[in-house]
Amino acid sequence: MNFKTFLKENLLSFVLMGITAILITVTGILFHQSVIRILPLYISLFIGLLQSRANRFAPLLGGFNSILYMIVYLYLGLYASAGYALLFSCPVQLLTFVNWSRNRYQDSTQFRSLTWRQRTYIGVGFTAAVAVLCLILHTAGSDYSILDSLSSLLGILISLLTMFSFIEYSWLMLPSGIISICLNLAVMAAHPEQITYVIFSFYSLICVTLGFFRVRKLYAEQQTVKNMENSERSKST
């Protein structure tokens, strides 16, 4: 798919991205936000558009952009988020791009689904990890221990599921987007200039919502193809 076709198919998304960029720029100027804090947001706007299409190039750009986010998180005192961005998000997203490219399907990848048993184990492990991290951050004096823990650990889980092409990642992106909005609103109470991140969070939630339906559509297509192939094999034998 060339850029002209991509632009035509995602015209509304590009318009939304442009409006969000303008809002971020205006509020950034009004609240005197530093350039280093706004720069990764501009890159993330395009990444969000790619995520809404479950495009395999989204994690490639996201991996490099994680380094910029790490700097921002350190400035805000979100230490768990900073460590996640540099030590986990960056390398995992780059590996995701490699894995998705190896199992390419159109501009995306071949998806699969977790079993109910796997979902149960993951749910129990995630709950325990959140409890432990909340305790650690609270002891360290973090002002956002609960939201920071949920955001960071959910991000880790989503990244792993995405890397291995499990469709459940798109489901978890929805609550993750809501938590991100809440976290940025909490930070904005002490740092009014965080409004740029609040604006982006709403844009991101729209993108992951679109991505959720896109992944479901691609997975349904892939399952139909597999069923047809299995049916053909059965007839041939």
C-alpha cells in the first residue's frame, strides 16, 4: 500500500491527528511546557494512527520513541514508568516489529488467542504483581503508586501479548487507555502543563478503540482462511 492510498483510507484519522497536534501545541505554549516533554507526543500521534490499523510499523517507531518518554517520566517522578519505557518497552517493541514482520499478514501480522486457562493464570499473576509494586512505590514515597503501578504493569503485559501476536492485547489496551487518562489528570493537578498529555491520552484512547475493532476483523479473516484451508485438506485426503 502506497502513502496516497494509506492517506485516503485514513483521512478521518489524519484529521483527528492534526486537530490533536494543534491542541497540544497551543496548550504547550500557554502552559510553557518544555520542548523535550512535547516532542515524543508528536511522534506518538502517528504511532497511534498506525496502532489503530494494527500496523506492524507501529512498534518499530514506538521502540525508538520510548527513549524520549523515559526522559519525560524521570522529570515527573514516575520512576516505574521510566524504567518500563527504557528497559522494557523499547527492546520489546523492536522485537515485536521483527516478530510481526516474520509472520506478516497484509500490513499487520498473523494473530492468535489465549486459552481460558492461560487467561486465568495471567490474571492472577497480574493482580499479585500490582499489589507488590504498589507497596514498593508507596514505600519509596511515590504520589501515584496505584495508577503508576497499574499503568506500568498493564503496559508490560500488553507489550508481551502484542509481541507474541495474541489478540487479547487489543482488549487490554482499552482499560490501559482509561488508566492513562486518570494518571495524567492526577499528575496535572501538580503540573498544569501536563494538559498536553491529557489531550494526547484522549486521542490515544480513540486510536486503541479503533485498533480493537481492526484486530478483531483481521483475526476473523485469518480464521476464515484457516478454516477454508483445513476444509480443502480434509477433502483432498
